[in-house]
Amino acid sequence: MSDEPFPALPEPLPAPVFDSHCHLDLVGLPVEEQLASARAAGIARIVTIGVDLESSRLCAETAAEFDDVYAGVAIHPNDTTGVTDAVLDEIAALAALPHVRAVGETGLDYYRDWAGKGDQHRSFRAHIDIAKRTGKALVIHDREAHDDVLSILADEGAPERTVFHCYSGDADMARICADNGYFMSFAGNVTFKNAEPLRDALRAAPLDLLLVETDAPFLTPVPNRGRPNASYLIPHTLRLMAEVKGVDLAELCAAIDANGVRAFGPW
Ligand SMILES: [Zn+2]
Ligand SMILES: [Zn+2]
């Protein structure tokens, strides 16, 4: 997160989309304000994502309060050291709530070694099970752990709807995700200068499995890289994505909105 001021409102999108992964509680602005600026930019809905028990509770409350917000609940892989069954049971109870539409972010993070692989694997498997039991989408955080994420998913049997948040695999992995029907959610880092491998993955990803997200307050897209991020900045990411895919921006917005309904259910 940055101390710099929030960037200006980009040119609004031609059709409504939603932000599939945002941390409304970490952005540092009131939720009403975040929703208003998002709407002004064409972002009609937001999935706010928990990373521990406290933020998961908060996300579930926010989703119950605001019509345009859904929640994801989970223990982030970085926070899984010694995670107890009691904590996982509470995540499962939250996941069953009607406004909670995702179990996430869960997954594996080998970039940071804040939690050991044993704890991360056990927690990821438990979250897969919760997603299947509650019928909610599984939202995966996969950082430098592609092979193990894919093999644990195959081993457990993936939930009906599985989303790779902040997709970071290459084009080959995008084809594996496509074969399995996994959604790929692209974040602002797809606009970064050095992200050509990620843009190759985007080229390989089918339109009907694409999602877009901010992961706000992180990963602010170009031309505002380094400034704070919020949902209203999605148009920068989507315009670049439309260019890379060679599709009309309005067509991309419509596809992503429809994919969001398939992933997270009707709003
Ligand atoms: Zn993440
Ligand atoms: Zn996140």
C-alpha cells in the first residue's frame, strides 16, 4: 500500500463488470465511498475477500449490509501456521451464509515462507472440502506454487467452480486451467511492462473463463502503478486485456460479467 493520493477516475467502462477480488477492509476508505467511485467507473459489483478469521467475519458482514457486495472467507495460506479445526469450522459456518459466495483466498504461497508447506497443504485441502460442502466458489491464491496447487486440486477433486485469483501462471498452465474449467482472474499486474508471459497466458485463456480483479489495495495497474488501488481503477486493466485479446471492450465486459455470475451466482 502506498501513502500517495488515490489516482483520478479513469474513463468509465461501456458496460458494467465486477471486481472478483478486492479487500474492501484494507483499502482505507469507507465502503460507501469505494462502491460509489466503482459505480462511476462502471464496476457494479465487488467480491470482498477475507484472509483470516477476523477479516472473513468482517467481509461477511459487509456483504450482508451492501447489495452490490459478496464475500469470500478463508485463512490465507501465509497465515496457516498451526491453524486449528475450530478455526476451519468457523470458516465453514461463515461460508454457508447466503451473501458469502466464495471460499478464499486459500491456496499455496511458496514465495513467502511464513507458513510451512505441511500447514499450507492441510489448510488448502480443508478449504477445498468446505467449498464443496457449501457449494461456493473456491478462490485460489497461487504464488510460485502452480504444480502443487494443480495436483492438490486434482487429488481432492476440484469444486464445481474454481477461480485462480491474480492469475500468475504461463500460457501452458492457462491451457490446463481451461481444460479443467477453472476461471482465471487477471489483476493489475497484467498491465506491467515486464508481464509479457502473463499477457501470453491471457491470450491462451478462453473468453468464457476470464475474470478481472483489483486485489486492492495491492497491484495498482499502469499508469498508476505505485499509487493506492481501489475497484474504480479496473478500467485500466480491462482496456489492456481487451487489446491483448483483440476483442471489443464492451464484448469483454459482457463476457466477464456473465462469467462472474457463473462463478459466484446471481446477484
Ligand atoms: Zn492473494
Ligand atoms: Zn487478495
